[in-house]
Amino acid sequence: MCLLRLSALGDVTHVLPLLHTLRDAWPQVRIAWVIGKGEHRLLAGLPGVDFFEYDKKTGLAGMRALRRELRAWLGDAARFDVLLQMQLAARANLLSGFIPARRRVGYDRSRSKELHGLFVNERIPDRPGLPAPGSHATGPHVLDVLGSFCEPLGLRREQVRWDLPVPDDARAWAAAQWPTEGGPVLLVSPCSSHALRNWRAERYAAVADHAAGLGWRIVLCGGRSELERSTADAIIAAMRHSALDLVGKDTLKQLPALLERADLVMTPDSGPMHIANAMGTTVLGLHAATDPERSGPYSDRRYCVDRHDDAARKFRGKPASDLRWGSKIEHDGVMDLITVDDTIAAFERFRAGHPQITAREAR
């Protein structure tokens, strides 16, 4: 069996419950996963799967090289019994054509795009989902859609289990960053790889100061990009209280361990949002550009700030429920719809529901 999901960090995390369903049902089946380089670094060490990296910069030459690698891995088998084509981008659709497979399972017609239908011969169920009354959701969560890729094979994903591979040395590094004793920790991961999903630095600072004033410790984390560094600097400059700055200091293997140690993670729709959720940490998600019911923290979205419907009405002239599944509203100023008061209210909802955490506040 071959899985094709190249990116991004959050989405490959969402594939894990599906992978565990497949492995539990068929432990004898050999599984290959075609994946991006950074995503492979996050999941390296995952048992029961062999990874094959594809770098989009290599173009057609890289696709041909991947086909040779997969054929060598297949050995006497001429092709895979099944390919699960779980990425809709045009490049991924073309790449899937270089993977020899008898059954090629792809998305349902309502979600299909970028000529996806030309590269598959089976589809997952067309299941739009039933949002709760009064919800502005545009359809099911992406994790549930990915989980349905086992259904054409006669399986159902009955449970959600991530089991991200986190080595002991990564947890030891995370444990060394701040002492266990002290007030609860609000970890701020301020940047998404999609810049238009990011909130203003001064607004992060205002919420962090509110938490710090209640005895919370503030930790900043992020990658090594210029945007992440400058955003963290701006947050620190705008804060009245101090913060532990870990931006650019962790690796992708250490990131899950770091997120696991926090009591609450504040972030826009991003890889760290979904990794934190997979590690069992509650997330205060900031959503205007994207729909939290589709791409928010899967386990618990009670503490998300949801201005997606407001964004749809302002920038698309229609309610979010009328948008196509997967639509993103990435416009200049869309995240300004989320106010500091919105986010402090979400933070206070979390405090009200977690007296065991607020009991540690050092005022």
C-alpha cells in the first residue's frame, strides 16, 4: 500500500489516525508513504511505514527518481495493491501518476479539483457532514475526511489515535526549558506558514500580558524564518511582562515535546496547532481565514475564536456555510476581525473550565 500526502505538518498529523487503522487491521501489509522533507522529519521513527521523500523543487526529474525508488522497494511486485491519493494539488496529482498501483483511491467528486479525477479510479464516500444547528461549518473536519480513505477498502476508522513518535532526548530537551514548578504556561506560536492567517503582534502581546498578570508564564516558540523572528521580537517589545523566547531554538522532533509541556497553546491555524492537539494539549485557536470546524484543533474546539463567518460575509459576500469545503479567506486584514477581547474571553473560558490549572497561578 502507498500513501501520498506530502504536506503540510498539520495535515500529515491528521493522517496518523488513518495509518493506525490500516496497521491495526493489516499488520502484515507493507506501507510506503510519499511525503515532504520537513513532514518526514516530524514523523521519522514512526513504526510500520517506510517513507519516501519528494521535493517539489526537483520537478519531473524527482518524480521519475521516486518511481525508480518505489519500484526497487516493491521488488517482485509490479505495482502497489492500492494507492491512497490524499492531496489535491496539481503537482501531487501529477506525482501520483508516477506511482504504479492497481487501485487508486482519491477524493469524492465534491472535493475533487486540479484534475484529481484523472489520476484515481475509486473515490471516498461523498459525505458532506452535518454541522450542528446554528453552526457556520462548511463540512466535516479534514481529519474525518482523511480517515474515510480506508472505507473503500472495507474498513472504518473507529478511533482517533496519533502516537506521534517523540524521542526521549526531545522530551528531555523540552523539560530543561522551564521548571515544572511555577504558574501555568501559555505557549504562543504566533505564525502560520500562510502569512495572511497570522494575527498582529501587539494583540498577541495584549493577551499574553493578561495571562501573565494572572500568574501565567509566557513562552514563545516558532521556526527559524525571518517572519517568525521579527514577529516574536515585536511581541516581546510590546509586552509589559517578560516571556521565555524559544523561537528558532527547537527542532521538528523537539516541537511536539515542547507543545506537550504547555498548559495552553495560542496559535492561528498552523502546524503547531495540530501537533499540540495530537500531543493532548488544549489549543486557543485563532480563526478568521479558515473554518475551525474544518481545520481547527480536532479534539477540542471550545476555546477557538471563530470569526470565519464574519470573514466570509465581509470578503466573499455570503455566509461561510455557502462556501465550498476547504475554502480559505486569506485576504489582507482578515485576521483583524479577531479582537483582543475575543481572545481574552476564550482564555477566560479555558480558565473557568480548568480549576486544577488555575490553582497553580502565582499571583
